[in-house]
Amino acid sequence: MNRRNLELYVGLFVMIGIISMGYLILTIGEVSFYPKNTYSVYGYFSSISGLKQGARVELAGVEIGNVSKISIDRERLVAKLIFSLNGDIELSDDSIASVKTSGIIGQKYIDILPGGSDDILVDGDEISNTESSLDIESLVRKFIFSNDKPQ
């Protein structure tokens, strides 16, 4: 085998490796070159401790979107979340958004409980029914100190 053929095979091998790495990065990173059919709704929560931007939004255990922005509403002094939801999912205006935890110490996510109203949320609408996250530390603290009373 001459040197030229060896260099050709090594070059092809490197090119295949670079193309494979690029494909994996795009696939795992869920990069899309076409815009998805989505719409945004928002909700106000008194506590979202542990919830991160990009967290999933689920309906009946199926991911239907993600948390696209987290901010503080300066007037109400509460957390404002903006959800980016799949365009093919229609939620009624009396749906309930709750901050939940997957498992005992798992990641936080938003769980949507659908309502029964005929009015459908559209882009820019508010989910007015929200439930904040459960603060386990404060519950444990209450439990510990409530049992300290002398009998």
C-alpha cells in the first residue's frame, strides 16, 4: 500500500468521524433548522424553588412543551413563568399548572391538569390557576418542632 492510499483512507475515516459527531450533536441537542409550531402562555407562581428554565411541561405524563422564561413580576412580587407549548395541544382557560417533582429528589417540572371549559388558550394568554411547589424543608421543620412540645 503506498503512502497516497493510506492518506486517502485516513482522511475518509476522519471525515466520517466528523460527520458522525456533528450528527450526534444535532440529534442529542435537539437542534432544529425548521421552526416548530408552538405558542406561549404564562402563569404566576408564589414559589418555584428548584425549577429551571428549559424544564419540561407535561400533560398526562407526556411532554408537551418547556419553560421558556422565568422572571419576577415586580408588581405582584411573584414568579412569572412563560411556557412554550406544542401548537397541536389545546388547553382550556381553566387548566391548572402545578410545579411537581419527578421522584423523591428528582427534577422539577410543570404538570398541566386540563380543565373542562370551552374557551381555549391562545398565544399570550394566562393560565390563572397555578399551584406552587411544595417546600419539603418547611414541612419537615414543622413536623420536627411540632413533636417537641412537652406532654
